[in-house]
Amino acid sequence: MSANASKPTSAFSSNVQTAAQKPAAKKPRAAKPKLLSSKLAFQGRVFNVFTDTLIEPGGHRHIKDVIRHNGSVVMLAVDESTNPADPDVILERQYRHAAGQYLIELPAGSRNPGEAPLAAAKRELIEETGFRARRWKMLIRYFASPGFLGEWMQIYLARDIREGAATPELDEQIEVLRMPLSQAMKMIAEGKIHDGKTLIGLSLYDSARRAGR
């Protein structure tokens, strides 16, 4: 056989190539449980609790207690005017009774019934910090704890900020903090920030800046 002659291809290798070219078959999605009943178990000022009875596709019945909430907005307000390479971020320090400690957080608040998320974000930023922003962009929308809480949280990036007078509610004792982004990220790395929405918002913003977005 000459050196230029092509080598024979085995049936095995041909089958491997053909199989590799075929797209993997998609697995069908599992059917959702069916809601049999939903009863109001508790009606509160901020949220309601419903006791839901469901039946799984396999026939198993079970009961879930679900918290229903209008949804919340989170505001990541940044000031890039002094040092664009390391902008200041606006944070808050306040006592959280459920956590039993003071927490450092991004400003946040609940939406009123029928209130648009962006309108709620602008209102809450003014009420809690006094800051206004000229430019707004939604960073992410996510479920805070979907195992039992049906609440969407939306994080907004607020830029071109200017100071003003805050009008917090009577039960809100808020200390407004202003610090460089690098300092806030250092606090995260040192385990000094424990609030979930703040970890998500700051980490996303820092990652986007590093990627040039």
C-alpha cells in the first residue's frame, strides 16, 4: 500500500462519529403538582400566609404553608463622580429584630399593592436615605427563598445620585453609610456582611465592572 493511500475507517469509529454528531435527546419536564385548595391562614400588615394542599403527579398529597408578599425592591446607589475607578456605594446599618443583630445592607423596601417596581425603588431610596438618582437600571430579579416565600426581589442600580432629606418610617432607625466599593467588597470577603440581597447586589455590580460591562 502506498504512503499516500487513505487509511480505512472502521465501522466502530464511523458509528462513534455519527453518534457524536447527533444532538442529545431532551428529557421531558416533570409535571407540576396540582393545587387542590388554598386557604388564608394568617393576614398580616406586610404579608399573608396561605395553607395550600397539592397533589403530586404520582398521587401523593401534601400541605405547604406559603408566604405571599407584594414583592421588594433593592437599590444599589453608586457615586462615580469622585473616583470612577472605585465608586462610592450607599449602604445602611440598622437593627433587624428577626436576625437579632445590626446588619449592613443595601437600601430596600416593599412595594405597595399595584405599585410599579421602579416607582417603588425611587420612593424607597428617598425615604430611607434621602438620595435621588437620575439613571436607573435593573440588575437582577430573583426569588429570595422559594421554599416557602413567594416573593420577587428586584435589585436596581441607581447612578448620578444627589443627596436630599430622608423620611424614614417611625420604626426605621437607619444609619446611612457611604464607602468605596472596594471597602464593601473587603467587608464581604471578611464575613462582615450577612444580608443576602446585599451580597448579591454588590457582587454582581463588582463582577460587571471587572468585566467592563
